[in-house]
Amino acid sequence: YRCDEELVSDLEPSSKLETFLLASNSNVPVLIKRFTFRNENPAGVNTKFLGVAGGTVQLEDCILECGGSPGSVDGVYTNSRICGSFSADFPPPYLIVRFCVFDRCGGSSGVTCLNSCVNIKSSLFIGEEGGDNAGSKSSISAQSSSKVTIENCEFSLDRMTITAVRSESSDLTMSGSYLHGLEVGEDSVEDESEAGGALHLLNSVAKIENNYFYRVELGAHAFKSDLTCSGNLFYSCS
């Protein structure tokens, strides 16, 4: 990804967004397989590698390299509203992610879901390690009545990643995943509604089963939510 710097300088701050927009009416999923995404946009540009506006998109065996680049860089953003008045012409976004690596996304989150259905399996999310863009809010963020399923994934966190998985007003299911790496007791958050750690729920319904939480701050934090939690191991969590 690289846009013209002169063009960027002429844009309003709210318009500095670069994404590859996808929308499909086909019954067959749009398959993106074995791609590597890198960002070369200048600072000040909000980059989201893929913007899924409608239909089914399957992302398989891909690497999304967000770390080490200027500006805010995210992996995938699903929201029908990003195609404007054409949103009524497409079915709601449905994203399938398999065998992918999200490397140090330093913007809002690696995968952001709004009014969408998302299924993520066997993928790796690596936390931001520092620098000018450090501090992504979450690796996966489910918002605005989304339905998100996470299976057999790994989340490698550090002190700059506030939350591994965040759900707000959505339906979340997570199973068979490994979340690790945040030092216990560091970077505590005063407002409990913004507390981080491995899992943050706000006004959501969640089913969390058979996961391993190792050295993550707060572990699972539910605020005004319906949480079913069984068969999980929490080890060395504050």
C-alpha cells in the first residue's frame, strides 16, 4: 500500500483513509489467498488493508504486516456503511479468516467488525512492540451487533496492546485459543469499563470455552454482559 504524498497533503484529516474496498453479490466467497500486505503510506494516513462492505470474503494463508510503518495501520475492517448509498445493493459483510498472521497492528485493531458476521480460525495475532504507533486497542474488535467466532487462535500480547479481544454490543464465541504475554500488574486502567487484558466485554453476550490465558492482565473482564465461561485455564493472571 502506497499513496501519493502530495495527494495526502491536500486531503482533510478525516478523509485520509486508504483501504482496498470489497463488496460482492455472488453466492461464492471472494477468496484472497497467500498474499502479503505491507504499508508504505506516509504518516498521517489511516490505512486499513481490506475494507469488507458486503458479501462473503475469505482471507486465507495471508500475512498482514502492520508493524514498523508510519501512521495508523489496521488489518481488516468490516462495515456495510463504507460503501455509502450502495450498501443496500449488497448482503451484510461476512468475513472468514483462516491461517493468517496479523503482525503488530498499531491502529484501532487487527480485525474490526461492525454489523458483520466474522469467523476466525487458526490465526496468529502479534501485539505492537512499541514505537510511534504502539498501542492498538485490540487484536479483534466486535461492535454494533456483530457475531464473531474465534477458534484455535493465538494472541501474543505485550504492554502496548490494551485488549486481545473486545466485544461491544455483540455476540462473541471463543474456543481453543491461547492468549499470553502481557506482564502482570503493568499499565493498569483506572476506568473499569475501559479495562484491558485478554478479553473485554461491554453490553455483550459471550461464550468462552477451553482457552488458555497465561500472564495476561485482568484475564476476562465483563461489564454489563452475559458471559458463559467453562473449561478455561487462567494462569498467573492479575
